[in-house]
Amino acid sequence: ADIEYYSGGTSSVRGWGRDNLGPKRASITYDTTSSGIEQRVRYVPVGGKAFLNFNIEARQNLNSFIRGFEIAAFLDGGQVWGSLKRLNDRPVQFGTGGGLRYNSPIGPIRIDLAYKLNPTDQDIGIYQGINYGGRYSRWRIHFSIGQAF
């Protein structure tokens, strides 16, 4: 009963940062600047009691061009819910993108560029109509060593 699930990140839904997919709460801070008081908003994941993740990835080796390299295209999906009774509250969200793999002696080195297909306002940093997330908030870069899943 005390376990909270989180999703998002390099090995789950790559359009989102680590543990950032699912329900969130706004965290508002105020900074004093030379031009007055500036409001900053970020969203903090709260986790849930139920989750779903899936990944589809197609890889093509490039050995005929560059030995040890592969390219990949992927579609990831998932969601986190407060409980099994609340599955209808939040739709499954998707991220897609591509990446480059290098098969090094210590294991695969991966870099992926992912795009959020159906983010919520919280996912891209919109609070009360103002975008605090920036113009690239739908994009995410992931770097890792090892297989994705």
C-alpha cells in the first residue's frame, strides 16, 4: 500500500524525463529580481498505485558503413494512475523518436532524441496559460549505457 510507481525516462517512456510521466503537482517559487518579483513554476511528479509502459523499437545496424553503429526508431507509451479505479482519468501518453547506438566493449552506448506526442499542459510546463517549460519542452535527449529494456 505504501509503494508509489513512477514512469518516464531512458528505460521507459523516452519523451519524458526520469519519473516525470503521470500525475504532478505544481511547485511555485518567487524570486526577487532587479525588475521585480518573478514567479517560477515547475511540476513535481506524485506517482501512483498503477502504471503501464510499453516500448517498440526497430534497429538497423550500419556495419556496412560504420562498424559497431546502429540507428533506431521507437514508439513508447505509458501512464501512471492514482489507483486501478482511476484508469479512465488519464489517457495513455506516447513518445516517439530515434537514436544512435554504438556497440562498445563495455556495452551499448545509446543516445536518443524523443518527442512527446500527446503531452498534458503539465508535461510541457504550462501553468494558468503561461508556458514555463520553454520552446523545446516537447523534446527530450537521453544518453545511457546498456540496452533500453
